[in-house]
Amino acid sequence: MAVLSASAAWAGTVETGSFGTTRDGAAVHVFTLTNSHGMRAQVLDYGGVICDVEAPGRGGRMTNVILCQKDLAGIEATGPMSALTGRYANRIGHGFTLDGKHYDLQANPAGVTLHGGRPGYSTRVLETKATFKTATTAGVTLKLVSPDGDQGFPGALTLEVTYTLTDNNDFRIDYRATTDKPTVLNLTNHTYYNMAGSGSVENQVMTVMADQVTPTDAFQVPTGEFTPVAGTAFDFRTPKPIGRDLRSSEPQMLIGRGYDHNYVLKKSRPGALELAATLTDPASGRTLELSTTEPGVQVYSANNLNGAAVNALGLTMRATDALALETQHFPDSPNKASFPSTVLRPGETFTSTTLMHFTVK
């Protein structure tokens, strides 16, 4: 595992350090990326966890805007946050049929598979393929080989995930995957954001570039319909505080116990890297501009955080302490002909990009 020297031509660095040892005895590493503006990002080879992105606010004050547990013991005890999610991010109902063959997946009593099942990609120690630095970037590429039958999915999947910090204050995730048998694939990083660094996100202001959501049944599996956001609690077409309609009694809000829905992004063409959402902390001006090549984004108001997990500041994390924006293909796409396809076949290469640009308003 080659790590580039911090004394290279520009002010950015790539450094590798120890982050402890798993309960199974595997060594875990943390990769620290910095740019010439003092921005820092940290990524673990355990689950591809993003445990730190320090973004500037007014006056240049840097704050970590990503929620993650304070140490590896906490991550293993309560489950990784802000981690790589697959083989199929989000939900599939009652398995799926591909090329005439049905595949049963690990599921809850309602028949719903969440994030691919166990062991999730978020709990695996990934191989470090490379660290790198150019005139304007610093990054790390991690690799995972998911065997045929893993989590019940067909095909041996070879996945590479590259995390890059740029001198433009961009933090970028690039996914690349191939398979040796037809399979379905939906990847994301379940990143939890808080643009103030701590406290409730209810006063933070969000915009989502979507006119529609995909409503769900009582078990949070999409029905296959597309519902306009206009006139509903889901309308973020213009900037709105997250908490304004968070306690709405609309049926879909009751099902999710808040926001936990897939937004159908407006795209100029499929696969275009375009703005999906913005999130701003009014007090500091710290702003995220999130772009993706994916057709959807899951907006999740951290409804299940219940105080069990402790963040890097030593504070317990509770509902609304973060907002997850999970760039993705749609949940249950293998069972919904009207949704964009998630099928990946031999000879094809899956690619996806999520870009976080940090600025100050």
C-alpha cells in the first residue's frame, strides 16, 4: 500500500494511520486527505466510512459536517454511519426475478430487504488499491470483491470506490463495478450531514431538485407510482427549513416517521452529473451543494437515531441530529418496470459519481 509523501508540490496531503482493530482482529486504517485551503476529509477502509469532512463557514471556521461514531468500537457496536451501502442500497420487497429466475434475499418479517442484507458492505474491511495525489487532488481508492451468491445476489462483483478531495473544496465519490453474471446493483454512501456540526438540523435550509417522489407502502417499499411534491410536506423545490413540515400528518410522513423517501431528480439526460440538493446552516453560512449522476436521492431525517450512538464530540445522536442524502437508483427497481433499470451484465461497467461541493453563503 503506497502512500504519497506529504512534502509533494502542493499544500494538500494524503496520510495513512491506524484506526484500531476489529473484534475479528482485522486492522483498520484511516486516510486523511487535506487541500491547500485547510479543508480535511477522513475515510476508513472499514466499510468505506466517511468519518470527517471539515468544511469552512463564515470567518473560515472549519467544522466537521459528517456524523460518525467517535471510534471503531462505537462503529461496531451500533453500526456504521456515513458508510458504503450495497449490494443494493435501500429496499427490495420479496426478492427479485432476473432473466426468469427468482432470487430470495435476506428479509425482515414483512419480506423487505434493506441495504442488501448482511453482512453489509458497510461492515467489511476493504482492500486499499491506491492512494494518489495530483496538482489539484488527493484521494484513495478502495476495492471490494463480493462473491457470487453474496447476500443472495447473483454474480461475483468487483467494486472500486474512489474518494477524492480537490483544491476546489469538492469531496467526490466515484464508483466503478463489473460482474461475471447478470445481477442488480444499487450503491450509495449513507452519508449523514449536519452543516452546523452538531445539534438539530431542523433550522437548516434545504433545496431538492425534484418535482416528484416515489411513495411507499406501509413497509416503505415503493408502490411504483410517482407523486408530485407540490402542495405537500415533500416540496423542497425552493429553499425551506427541514423542520417546517417535519411533523406533518400526511400519510407518507407518518409511514416514514419523518422524511425517508426517494426523490426523483430532474435531469437534462440520464447519467448527467448535475445538482441534486443544497443544504445550508444559516448561522454559519456553511453550505453543501450535492451533485450526482444518479436518478434519485433518498432524503432521510435520521428518524431512527435514538441516543445509542455517540459522535466524535462525545454527544449522543438523536433523531434530526443529521440529514442523510443518499444518491441512488430507486428502491425496489428490480420489481418496478417503470423505474430506471439497475441490471448489470457481464461486459458492462457500472459507474456513478457523487460530488459534494462546500461553500459559504
